[in-house]
Amino acid sequence: FGRDFLRWGPGYHGALLVSDDAAPFDLVRLTARLGPVNADWFTASISDTEKSGTVKKYLSALRLEGKIGQKLKWGAAQAVLYGGRPMEALHTNPLMLYVFSQHIIGKDDNLFWSADVSFDVTKNINVYGEGLIDDIKVWEKLPNSLAYLSGINWVEPLGIPSSGFRIEWAQTGKRV
């Protein structure tokens, strides 16, 4: 409970869903280990200044992550962003799929899903990627907005001590 920076995903220069490039959140956060899976949930109050004044907005999100063997890390997350009304109890439930809570509440909130992987090709080479779907429309025939991030990190390339080579690419849709 408090104010904190959060970062989810394997990206070095940024992350698609939750990035520490943003201002810190006032939040309630729970983390748990469920066997081989780590769970990280939070609900936060954020403000967005618009021409009409300040509109209170809320962000709730859940991330699950784990490892398969020693070389593959995975993560999957969901989030909902909404505002202009009081905090929704269904959106603050860490066990709720937000696509269902949005349908039950009957509001057109902003839903996100993301997934990422990180694979150690060798002890010195790691490849990673993340994908994000924004404005998820399950019951409507409107387009979703997409974003992608991928990268390669090579530590001590060609055996040169204390050196590294990293390349990272990100692409976002117009409305992400």
C-alpha cells in the first residue's frame, strides 16, 4: 500500500503495459507465489488532466509469470483503465477477468492484454519479446490496437570482457 514505480516485461528501454517511465502510482499491491508461478496484482488511482479539468482515473492489473526449465521465462497480464466515476469493486478483484467485469458493469472501459517471453539462447545471448492488445473488444466488431517489442542482448560479444551489445525494437499502433 503506498506509492511506487512498477515495471512488467523483459524490455530494457521500456515495457508495453506497465513501465517505470511513467509517474509513480498511488496503489494497493499484492504479490504471491503460487507454486512455480509468481502473481503480481495492483489497483491504482491516477489523474489525467483534460481541458475540462481533472478527471480521476483508475488502473487495475494482474500479471502472472514463471519459468519453463532454466532458459525460458514467460509472462501474461491483463489490465483495465477507467475513469469519470467511482472505483469499481469488480475491477479491483484480483481474481476477476476484466473482460467479464466490464461486461457485467456495462461500461466501455479500456482493456489490455499482454504476453511476453524471454529465452536464453546461450549463457551470453538472450532474446525476448512482448505483445500487447489495447482496446479489447470481445463482443463488438471493432479493431483492437496492437503493440510489439522485441530485442536481443549479447553479453561479452566475441569474448570481449565488460562489453555488451543490445538491440531493441518497439512498434505501437496509432491508438495504443
